[in-house]
Amino acid sequence: MTEQNRAKRFKLYKNGDKQFLGKEFVLNRRRIRTWDAFLPAVTSDTRCAEAVRSIRTPVGGTRIQNLDQLEDSSNYVAVGMGRFKRIGWVFNL
């Protein structure tokens, strides 16, 4: 199996929601092939109140712009229309 076809596992958090403990997400490139298909899947799986518009790294807030930038065993924040809120409290930073 090539690196690009291997499923990636990572944890997603809701932007600014301290009560949400994170959702394990498995990205299978056979099921989700594009970024435009990925964002609605994240919205549904995390049960966000508003549509997820971007994915960010939890501490620096670096914007992830395509599926290839997502790393296995990492953590990300699902952000809707609002402003990104740093969630270093999850990782005791």
C-alpha cells in the first residue's frame, strides 16, 4: 500500500469547546478523496453546530489546506465561521 493510500488517524477538537474531549477521525482516501468532501465529514462526525470551514493545528493555529498536509497520529482543531481559539489547555501548554 502506498503512503498516499494509507488511512490516517488523528484527533479533532471543536474550536473553543473545552467540554469536547476530541473525536478520533480515520481518513480513508478511498472514502474521502477531496478537501471539499472532508470538511462536511468533519462537521458531521464532530457534530459541530456550524459548518467546519478550516482545520488548524492546536497550538500555532497553522491552517491545513489539503488532505496531504494532515499527519497520522496528530491533533487538529475544526474551525467554523468564528476566529481560531488556541487550545493549548488540552495539551497542558
